Amino acid sequence: MAITIWFAFGFGQIGKDGFLLAIWFNKITEKTIVWSANGDNLVPQGSKVELTACLCK
């Protein structure tokens, strides 16, 4: 059974020095961004994202 991964998540380079945390289409040559976090404020190279889960009720 083949698994198709349509989307990718991570830091995408925008311009020369900025990066954007985004989700983009992964199956096409032109990596079209479909969602991004805080798109007006790019982050520098070496930035990290931390995903946590809150199981609070």
C-alpha cells in the first residue's frame, strides 16, 4: 500500500534571511504555502518550535 503525504510542516525560507513556520503542499514542484504562523514577522535561521500537549480539563 502506498502512502501519499500531501502536506509538509516546518520552517520555509522566505527571501535571503527570513524563515516562516508553515504548512505547504508537498506533492507539487512549487511549494505553495497553505498556512503560516505570524506571517508578518519572519524568524531567523536556527529558530525552533516546541510542540506541547495539555491534557487539562
